[in-house]
Amino acid sequence: MSVHSVVLIPGDGIGPEVAEAVRKVLTAADAPVSFVLRYAGEAALERGSEDVLPQETVDAIREHHVALKGPCSTPVGRGFSSVNVALRRKLNLYAAVRPFRSLAGVPTRYENVDLIVVRENTEGLYSGIENLITDGVVVSMKVATRAACRRIAHWAFRYATHKKREKISVFHKANIMKLSDGMLLDEARQVHEVDYPNIAYGEVIVDAGHMRLVQDPTQFDIILCENLYGDLVSDLCAGLVGGLGVSPGANIGDQDAVFEAVHGSAPDIAGQGVANPLALLMSATMMLNHLAETRHDPRASTAAARIKAAYDRALNDGQKTRDLGGQLSTTAFADAVIERLSP
């Protein structure tokens, strides 16, 4: 049977190391994918590109429709713009999905966490519209459109139905930003009332929502946010389950999808072989399930289930990288997962 071509963007810093570890696990699990290698970020500049997101990389994703991406560097307060933001805009990847669950062998302050953050991925302050009005005065514009609010609301409720989730909570600041955040609430309410009344629905002011999350994260199921709030709350949720090293992510549009590790490129440990590949591996299992659903190939979901069970067993057996309190190298963790793959 044929395999599915997937664009692999190794990324910067620790990206190539964790990407190679993930590729090794997918091969061992007989995942029905083949990789088309493309570059972005500093890696693209080093190869002579004038842009951190070369057109050939974008074109490859448009051709194959699915990509797996390692972390790409973005300078703070200077230099080039975010590869992630550019990808989302150019490919219209309007839905960011980040699931968080407690993992055996990764102790935290919380137990039985199982929640998903769905984030509108193309608007808000991340539109990047900033203007220097006069010396010492900058204005940043928060962009919201009714079409995008309606689109992400529909997507979140469809996703909840597909995943058999019970409740959506919209985190917002409509008490202050009455027009922009208020528009998202209007659309979410209408989608809930007209199309998905079977799914429970709630609205939470975002700062109070953060407090409630750290009090008891099990009270939430799916959290729906505009762009900036979703970025912030997803990192907080990662902290509930062990950090960004155990947190996968996906950016999904109507045509294309990019699955990625949401942590940084960690240049301080690059090349040392100590990076945790688990976040990218978890994202790869999301990618395989996406391929199974969109291309009707049960081999992909079978491989995803085998990999997930294997890394769960590895963690439960104490096989962990340094960031989780263990001693395994990047490659050794991949080997530990491979050893636990079911026949």
C-alpha cells in the first residue's frame, strides 16, 4: 500500500536532534509516511534563503497538505519575524489545537488532567500590525472579524463532537474588549444554541480562568480562546502536566495542517544530545491520527496507538530525559520507546 508524503521541517537548535529521534520511532512503528525535507527559520537562512520561510517550503506543504515541524528560533524584540505566525497566515491554519493530559511517570501537582486548548490562530494582536505614532508611542492593533470568530467557533464545536468531549469554555476579556472579544462570544453562543446544544457551554473571563485552572484543572474540558489568550493559557496548561516537553500541538486549516513541538529551539543545549523528543513525538501521533481521519487509512491510527502506548510505558518505567528528572539522551529515549512498541 502507498505511504503518505509529509513535509518535515527539522527547525533550529535542538530541532534536528528531536526530529531525527521521531523519524526513527515512526520508522520502527511502520508508520505509513515518507518525509519530504524542507527548511525554515535560521536553518533556511544558513542554506542561502533570503527568507526564514522559503516559498519552496510553503509550496511543499500546499502540495502534500501535512507537515511535521520542529522548533524554529524567533529573536525577541528584534530581527526576523516568527516562522510560526507566517506559516499560519500563508496556509490559513486558523485552528491551533493543544491537548494536555497527565502522564504516568511524570509527577506534577495535579492528577487526571485531560483538557484541550483550541485557539484562533490568525487574528488578534498576533496580526502584527504595529505603528510608531510618535517618538516613544507605539500602537498595536487587535484585529477581529466576525467571519474568523464564527469559523473557529464552528471548528471547536465540531472537534468536540468528533472527540466526544462534553463542554466548551470560552476564555475572554469581553468585560473590557467589548467589541472584539464580545464578537467571539456572540458567535460561540449562536453556534452552541443553534447547532450544538448537546455540548455544555460556558464563558470565563480569562484572568479568572487562569486562577481556576491552577485551583482545579479538571473542571475544564475544551477551552476556546482568541489568539493571544490561547498562547498564554496553553503554556500554563503545559505546566500542569510537566511542561512544554510533554505538550504537543497542531495548526489546522481547511486544506493543510502543520503539527509541531510548541517548545522553543533551546540553543543552549543544542548538539548535546539531551533534548526531550517527546513533544514532537506526541505531535507526530496527532499527525498520524489526522492522516487516518482525512485519508481513511487505519494503518496510520494503528501506528499512532502503538507509539502512544509505547511512550506511556517508557515514562511509567522511569525512562526519561533530563528535563523530566531522568538521565536518558535524546536517542536513548527514542530507543526506549521503540523497545516498548507492541508487535
